[in-house]
Amino acid sequence: MCGIIAYKGKENATTIVINGLKHLEYRGYDSWGIAWLGSEKVSLLKKVGKIGEFKEETKLPSSFIAIGHTRWATHGMVAEINAHPHFSCDKNIYVVHNGIIENYEKLRRELIKKGHRFISETDTEVIPHLIEEYRKTNNFSKACEKAFSRLDGLFAAVVLDKKTQEIIGARNGSPLVMGIGKTGLFLASDIPAFLDKTNKVVLIDDKEMAHLISEKNYQIKDFVSKKVIKKKITTINWSANQAEKGKYPHYMIKEIMEIPEVIKKSLWQNKKQLNRVVNLIKQSSKIVFVGCGTAGHACLESKYLFSSFLNLKKPIDFLPAPEFKNFLPSLDKKTLIIAISQSGETIDVIEAVKNAKAQGLKIVSLVNVIGSSLTRASDLILMINAGPEKCVLATKSYLAQLSLIIFLVFRTLSRGKEGIKKLEAISRKSSEILNNQTFHRLIKKLAHNLAKEEHIYIIGRGVHYPTSLESALKIKESCYIHAEAFAGGELKHGVIALVEKGTPCIIHLAKNNEETNTIINAMELKSRGGYLIGIGSFKSKDFDCFITLPETEEIFSPLLNIIPVHLLAYYLAIEKKLDPDKPRNLAKSVTVK
């Protein structure tokens, strides 16, 4: 979850690392810290809060080597003493870390017996002390190898050695990538951390250690087998501008406004790869979608779309990734797993995929980040092509995932060209919605009216049940209002007891065979005093507020229906004077269990 960046080179490392941390803040913003090396002295700065609010980097001394960290707290409360970097007793070894060291208590006791003093509550602090202990009889590289080999759990760690003025980074299950710049080398949790400096990267795999020897020289080794590994340099097609807010006040609204382009880009697929995926869909005995959070809702929507429109005569299922292992014994080798993840680093999804692959199941992944852990654990990959998404709340990536799934439906039906044409039309319709200022004013007014509410209920049927779940999640994440979603038919089975006079109720509507039943459910809510907010292509006089969308076929309606809620979630956050990009207690990529 945390963000890591390191730089060794000819430019000012202090400024580069602080700017890099600002690009990584979506990974955690409880606290942050940086260690930098000038001529011979290591300086340390740690702060509680968001690094985006720090404006004094130009006043800090320059350096040629630095490491930094932005924290999402796991072990230890949010406090300056627990912020990274952590250091050894002799203050020669400095470490930043993402992940969890599962055997840290055992290592801590062992190191205390040897005279080491610990000052924080974190699991991370065992790493510099362990390296310091091995450094007594080994060089820097070998000390790191020995230390990393003893760590249990999933982690990415970067180590700065004051004596050699070198950096070593290693990963085992948590993301770490190396950037190859013109003036120096980078290590980071994610590419946007250094994208303004270089788009050339080396992808670090599990059990691998990257040793930054000079601004141009590096070595990559397997820290278990000690073998040196030669790796290719990959060029990333993202631009630095894509990762910036530009004219927008927040990443969330910028990324919502990019939805029309993202829908089109989801169609940019390698034909050979696409054909192989379609063949697997046709040949498999069962299809299981796996994901978490917003991507999990995309998986559930995929289950509805595959079941309703493909007529495959085979079971289609969705399993939340953390629960996947409970159902694995019921799946045979002819089952196809389709995993969906924006980051490709979600730990629950990766574990589910690895478990499935160990049992011989085929894995297809829909991912946004090239070279991510999920891409490397899959048999086939389709990129959703959403570009960098830095707001913690997923918006454009959700639309990209759904667009690609809908395109897969058409492609599996041998109607690929028709699918492209219709999705391009949906892209234009979404642009009409998002560029309509009257539409924005309506959503802003609704946000103003709802901002003081404690509860919002959302219903939908068929393809709009997953839309309702995603709507509730966005409202909860953005402004901390309790929002709960239900399938319309479930209302009478107890849920309607929660509705009283004035309770806001959002109803997602589509032109399908569930239209009449959804309207009936809406009237049931209204008869109990509910304040009805309708979203759909047709307006009913029975609604207190109606958000009218362009008319479209049922299969495409999930793409348009979620857009007003994305905007509502954004404007609710603004109305409540909250930061929509960085909601409390959350981080963009969930890399710990």
C-alpha cells in the first residue's frame, strides 16, 4: 500500500524524491519521510500528514542519492516515530519498506539479544538492524542478500548504505520497478513516481534485488540463488502529462472527464491476443471472474453480461478474491479464471491467481499497469489502457474494464466490428454528458441537497445491480455517507424497514425486461416516504429528482448509468470540503492482506 522511491544520479536527489513521493501519495498518506546523502552526512526528515501539503523542498539541501516513503499505516500508529525511513543503530543503514514482515517479532527478539535498540512500533525497523548485523562480516550487497532471505511475508524494500553510498532494492510479492534515466537510476513502487524523468523501466520480479552502484551502473540478482540476472529495458507508453492534474483541481474530476477517451482506448487490443482469449472463453467448461472492490463490481457486472448476452450454456461465476480459496476445490482444469485489477498488484487477486494456476487453471487478466505482478502471473493479458489513475477512487478504470468486457462479448459473438462501432458511439454519448454544464449543475445541486444525509439507499435490477453496488461504494469512499445497495427484488425481504420519510433512494433504470419491476420497487420506496432519485434514459413523474441519460441498449447502460454517480461522489466530497483524491483510511493499491 505504501509508496517508495529512490534516486541515485547527477540531479538533485532531494527534490526528485520529494516530487516522486507526491506522485505516489495515492498509495498512502498517513505520514512520509526522506533520507538523503550529501557529501558524507545522511539527513532525515519525517512528517505526519500528506506530503502534497509540503511546499519547502527547494529549501532543503541538495544531494545525489536519496530514498523516500509515503505511509499507509499497518504496524504502529500514525506518528513521526513510525514514519519511514528507519535506520540502524550506527545510522549507516536506512530503509523504506512496503508490505508486512510476518516474522518481525522473532527477528526483533533475536536482534535485541544482540544489543540492537528499537525506537518504533513498526515491523520495518527489523530490516536495517538485520542488515547492520550481517554488515559486520559482509559487504553491503551480501548483507542485504542474507537479510532479505530471512524475511517472511510479502515486501518491497529499498536500502541506502551511507558507507558505500549505494542503494539496493528488493521485492517479494510487493511492487518495485527500476527506472533508467539519462542522469541517474530510480527505484519505485510505481512508474508515475519517476515518469517525468524517464519512461524506460526494468521490471523487478519476486526474489530479485536491484543494486544501484552508480548513476549508470546497476546489477540485478536473485537474492536466494545469488545468480546475476540480465533483464530487458521496457518502454512505457504513458506520458508524464497523463499523470498530472493539468487544468483540473483534483485527479478525480480529471479522470472522470477522461472517460470518453478511455472507452475508445479499451478497444486498442492485440488481435492475436484477443483471439486467444476468445478461444479460451469458448473452450472452457466454466468461467470465473475474480476481483476486489471496484474491480470486483466489474467482475460481477461481467457475470451478468456474459450470462445474459453470450448464451454459452456453461456456468459463469464471480468470486471475491479474498474468498476464492474456499471455492478452489470445486474448480477443474477446464475452468477459465478472468482476473480484473487496475493496478495488477492487489494482493488478494494475485494470491487467488497463483492458487488457481498451481491447480492447472488458465488465467486471463484485465490490467491497467504493464509489468505488474498480475500480468506476470497470467497466461494471457488484455490491457484496459486507461492510463495513470491517481485518485484513490477508481472511476475511469471501471469504465475501461466494463468497455473491454462488453467488447469481449461482441467479439465472442463474432460481432467485433459492430461492438467497436457501438462502443465508439457510447464514448460520444459519455462525452455529451460530461461536457454538458447543465448536467453538472444538476449534479452539484443534488450533492448540495444530500451532503448532510446520513444514509442513502441505492437499488437496481439485472445489469444495474452491480451498478448500484459500485454507486454505493463511490459515495462511501468519497464523503463517508453510509450508502447501501440492494437488488430491487430484495427490498421486501427486510431492507425496506430502513426507509423512512425523506430517505434518499437512488434508482438505476435500464430499458429492459426489468424496467417495470424496477419502477414498482421505486414506488414501494416512495410509499414509505423515500426521496426518489432516478437515473436512466426515460423520465417518470413519480421521481423527486431524475437524471436523464441518452437512450442506449441494455448491454451499454452500465457504462452511462455510473457516470452521474461518479460526478455525484465528487461533488459530495467538494460540498463537504473533503479531499476526493485521498479519502481517509484508504490507499489506491491494496498490497497487504
